[in-house]
Amino acid sequence: MPEVSKTFYTAKDTKVEMHEIKDGIYRISGFVNEFGITFNQFLVNDEQPTLIHTGPIGMYEQIEQKVKEVIPLEKLSYVAFLHFESDEWGGMEFLKAPKAKLV
């Protein structure tokens, strides 16, 4: 497989934040000045932890770090994509969660 750039489309210097919005439900987000929009991912930490969207490629490393603040990646049961666009699944190439199923 060819090498994939981790900076494609979204700057790596986008500040990614995480907030618990309800018990065990986290919003991971980053505002991208160039586009004037926020990219959001959600982590549901329950008996089968689920990450909703991996985010754009350029933000993925920071998103991964935020997930790791709550659970080890190995505990992820599911990764969900609500639609098929690179801002939702762009980081999938780099996800190191061997037990996670795509839904």
C-alpha cells in the first residue's frame, strides 16, 4: 500500500479538545480556521466502547491521544461512520484498534 500523508487536507496544528457531554459520552472536536468549521468525533465509553468517526487525516494523531485519555485503543469494540466522507473516516488508516469492528 502506498504511503499515506497524515497532513492531507487538515492542518496538524488544529487544536483538538475533548469534553464529557454526558456520563461516558465524549465529544472530541477541532476547529479548522482555513475552512471555518469544526470537525467532531464522539467516544461512547460503555461495556462496548465505540468511536464515532476517526476524523480527518491531519487531526487523527490528536484524536487518538484524546481517546487514549479515556480508554486504551485496544478496548474499542466499534468504530462507526455515519456517512462516507474523508472528514469522518480519514484517520481510519492509522487506527490501531485490532478488535474494533466497523459499523
